Amino acid sequence: MIFTFDNSENKEHLYLQVYHYYRDLILSRRLPPGSRMPSLRTCARDLHLSRTTVESAYLQLAADGYIVSRAQSGYYVTDIARQQPSPPKSQKPELPPVRYNFASSGVDRESFRFDLWQRYLKSALRQNDRLLSYGEPQGEADFRQVLSDYVRQGRNITCSPDDIVIGAGVQSLLHILCPLIRDKKTVSFPTSSFIQGSTVFSDYGFDVRYRNKDSGVIYVSPAHMTKWGEIMPVSRRMELLRHVRERNSLIIEDDFENEFVYLQKPTPSLFSLSGGRGVVYIGSFSRLLLPSIRISFMILPPELSEAYRKKSACYNQTASKAEQIALCQFIRDGHLGAQIRRLKRLYSAKMKQLLAEIQNVFGSGCRVQVGAAGTALALTIPSSRSGSELKKTARAEGLRLEILEEASGSVTLLLSCSAIPSEDFRPACELLKKLL
């Protein structure tokens, strides 16, 4: 390797060129560990540079661990080349881009008015004095007031703004809730698919169970009992409330996708049916707006609300203050109600079209389960392949699938219509049939 100067207009400082020259020699082991570097005088003479330039390069090499100085002896190469990690090898095979995504939990591009939201964000960012401070730990006061009005009108929930806690997603709220309910010790989830929630509870030492109503905490999603949108009937809700009252248990009501109810009238929330006792209500705006807008809220019953306020100052707010301000005015101006109506029209139409395309492509050789809410359906089809094999083969063809269940000679898939365009339903179903 011959050292040459770069005399271009954007050239590095000369000492850095010398530094990179010797660094490359060391890393390629052409200067092996333990070998002595040329003296400053010799190097300056051979490279036709000043001693100061060479000394600066050597000092930088020493600072980065490539050489070490020994008194009265000079500079020597370290064994840093042996310690350099080998470049990571990709473990994932190269796959074609996804053409049809039935497994996405995203949203339809046409479901959200980006231009309108941008106006509210810009308005929030103009509130200079307000943005100079950190957000309130519990959430912005005016936003919590708007939320208390929103849940009273939409879910018949009567609560004070002081009972509402804002956070960036459900997990952040559970991190606040778990220390308040440690005495419950056990928690039950409907299925093992509630990974994010069960992970938080497990981290706090709770005994995590599934479909066990004798647990200290029962986590339910009444409007999303199954992934294809079955809704918990009112009779079952009343029975559950009676059970937890008798056992002094606590219900966490995750009202996920309650707004996407098409085939029946929305049922009352557990929080409203209980009169606000023994139930923690959790709501989120990720499905109503955009997944990237991480704003969720939690309504605490009186006994937990009081316990939270005693330590609320110990928590930092995780949700964006600017987005809270923007969403507050967005709701005040009636746009959230309009957005919900827009989503119902869009997704109910897409679900009907997806169901029609499935019936056209697969005919009577399949079984479809459709709930009263949500943006997905369950499709059971004959298959000689295992679910994992079908999923892998489909992905290689640009089709993403989610496997719900496998049985002898059949597989059940969850097909979401939320992110895939309507015009892709037919070709995606035809590709799936071809793979089978």
C-alpha cells in the first residue's frame, strides 16, 4: 500500500490521511500486532511531511487504540485487529417485496385526512410558551377534560378529568397501573396472543394465567373477544361484574376496536355498567387515527385514582405534548366523530367486499367467521400443508399471512382488510388458492 496525498478541494487534513493510511495497514494485519511503528522522524522523512503532522496522526492512532507508546522506545501496534468483530451475517433470506398483506394491523391510506391533522399539529406547534415546559405527568388538563366529555357521550362513562391518565400506548399505562395493584398478584388474559400486556405484568412479578376468572386481575377486550371481532354480550358482562365483586377482583377493560362495530349496536362498557367501581378502562387512538400517533388513556376507579395521585409526580409523561394539544382541539371541533363515521363506512364496505371475493374464489370449500366488529375475518380452508409451511411459501410469493389455528387437513387464517387495498382482494385470494 502506497501513501498518496489527496489534493482535491474537499481533502482531509494531512494528519487524518496519515491516520487512515496506518489504520488500514493495522486492520489488514500488514502491520501485525507487536510490530514497531516507524519513528516520527523516519515517517516524516519517508512521507515528505512535517514531524508535527505525523505526530498528530500517531496521537490519534494511540487515542483510538491502534498503537501504544512505550517510554524511550517508540510506538507499537496493538492487537486491536484481532478484536475487531467479523461483519455480521444476515440470517434472513432475501425475500421479494410484499404485494398483498393480509397480516397487517395498519390502516388504510384513505382512512385518514393527513392534511387536516397537519393543520392541527401546526396550530399546536405555534403555542410557543406552552411548549417550553415538560408535559403534565398525568396528561394535559384541557385534553383530559375533553376526553371525559368524549367518553361520557360515546361510552356513557362518567368520570372526572382527574381520574384520567394519558400515556404513549397501552404498555406505558400498564407500567403505571401495575405498581398500584401489586396486591392482586395474579392476572388472567383471554389468550396468549396478548403478549404486550402479559409481558408487563410478568415483569412486575404477577402470575400470568389465561381464561382463569379466579385471578386477582382479569384483562378483557369486550369488543374484540376474538381476532375476528366477536363481541361480549351484555349478559356475560353482567355475570363477569358480579363475579369480580364477590371476589374483590379487578377488571381491566381494554376497549380496543369498540368504534368498529358494524353488525349490531354498541354494547355498554364494563366501566359504565359497574358504576366506575372495580374496573380500569383503557382506550387508544392508534386505530382511529394513525398507529404512529401514540396516545392512549386510562380511567381509574376512585380507589386507584387516589393512590395514583399520591405518586403521580414521580412519573414523566410519555405521550407527545404537541400531539395532545392537537388532538384536544381536533376532538373539540368534531373531527373525531366524523373520523369514526368515516372509518365505519370504509371498513364495513371493505369487509363485505373481502367476504364476497373469498366466496367467489373458494366457494363452498371454506368456512368464514365474521364478527360484529373489527377489520378481520377468520378463514378456514382445506390444506395439506402445515400453517408454518403455508405461511413461508406465501411470503416467498409476496403474500403475508397470519395463522390462527391448524387442524388435520385444514388451516385457519386471519385475513385483515385494514391495510390492503380493495382492488388487491381478488388477486390475493387467487394467489392463496393457487398456493393451496
